[in-house]
Amino acid sequence: MIRFLSIAFFLFSATTLPLSAQTDAQSVDNQVADIREGFLTGDYDTAVPLMLPFADAGHPRAQNMIGSAYQYGYGVTADAAEAVRYFELSRAQGYPPAIHNLGVIYQRGTVGLAVDQARARAFYAEAAALDYAPSMVGYAEYMLNGTAGHADVVNAIRMFKRAAELGYPNAYEWLGYAYASGVGVDIDLVAARQHYIVAATLGLASAQNKAGYMLEFGEGGDIDLEGALAFYLTAIQQDEDEAGINAAWLIFDNLAQFPDQIEGLSYCYWAVENALPERLEEYRVACDEMAAGFTPVEQQIARKAAAAL
């Protein structure tokens, strides 16, 4: 339920206002936070009209949300120029998420706005300087790859580590990759596994798949097949297609521990149904190979189980 009170059209710094004005500013912040719930639940048709007056009154968080609405067409007609305008208004007040979103929109581009990697990199750098973890990771990726500027692996790793200190899941996954591959650091599979597990525990599906793989094959520690399957299944719930095929092979390759082979086939079928285009044929071949040992009835049971995932 979205709650709101009368809209304050003049916003000031709470630290320099008398107590009554500070209370009013806090009330506005609370109203914006409440309306934001509508964005999080997808009720854009309700949330956007309520949020617009706050954005136009100068609230940086509201401006950022309206910018996102125009960027993705949430409750309004998508309009890249309006998205950038609201992000810039919020940026002018030093709001890091809006600066980050400017990086995102220029990195990806959209209808009416061309990709501009140099601008994207600059915005990520700007927000990273404000200790904003998502932008640290974004900027570090640009530095790692040397995209739209010079490569700086040392500072990329430093930024990944700082973002990890702030608890950002993607930073832990990148550090897992760095330690697994030796990019910017010495190869350390123990550290790679630890970082992937942290990112997985924080809910990042791709990291759950990677952590499962390391547990399955004993990379950086003991083999843990049950733990590996648990990570794969958690990733499947977030539509990570590789986790489906990995779970299938895990069960097929370990019959003694996982006697329900139909379950394994169901994960394979699920992976086919959710595969990215470039992986679809690979998964189909794998499923055909697996399904050869099952009766048509068993295959149908597996397909029904896959549909229920």
C-alpha cells in the first residue's frame, strides 16, 4: 500500500533548518520512500504520478526514480531525453545512483540515445569517487578491459575490493573471477571459491552457478556435491540457464548419490526452455543424450517437472 501526505514543494538541507523544517524534510523523504515501493512491486501506473511532483519539486531520489521510469517506459512513454534530464537534475545534487544510471543509459544506449562508452565510463568514475559500490564495479570493468580509455588492472582490482567491502555482490563475483583466472592477482582457487560463495549467498545467480561448479569439482576446497546442487537449484530459481544444465550433469554423473535420474533430466529440459540463444543447441544435444536412457513415460514426467520449476 502506497502512503503519502501533502507534497512539500520546497526542499532544503535538513542540517541547516529549524526542527520543524527538518521534520518536514524527513516527512518528504518518507513519502518518497513509500511511493518507491510501488516501483519495486511494478505498480508504475500508481507510483509514477505520485512521484512526479516530488521530482519536479527537486527531490533527488524522486528525480532518479522518474529518470528510470522514462528510461524503461515504466508508467510513462519511454523517452531517453527526459530520462537523462531527470538523472542530470539529480546528479546536480550529488545523488550517486542517478550518476550511476547516467553511466548505465550511455553504456547500453536506448531508442533516441546512442551508446557512448566514454561518457558511461566518466559517469561511473564520478559516482565511484563518491564511494558508490555499483559504479565502482562498473568503472572497474572499464579499467579492467581498457574500454573507452586506458586499462588499469591494479586500480580495477582495488575498486572491486572496496565495493566488496561495501557488500556489493557483483564485486565479490568479479574478485572470484580474478582469483580464478589470475587477472590482476595471483591465481588462488581458495580465494576464488570463497568470493563466489559470498556473492552466491548474497543472492547473485551467476555466482551461485560458479560456486556450485567449484564445489562440484573440488576447486579451491573439498568436493561437496550436495552443496553444489543446492547452489545450482537456487540459481535455477532465478532463471540462470547454465545452472540447469550443470545440475543435470551433476545428477547424471553421480548416480550413487543421486538415484533419481529423472530429476536430472528435468533440469536439462528446463535449461533448454530457458537457454540463451547461443546455448540452445548445446543444451538440446545434451538433453537428447541424457533422454536416450529413459522411456517416453519417464521423459514426459521429466518434462512436467521441468515446467513446474
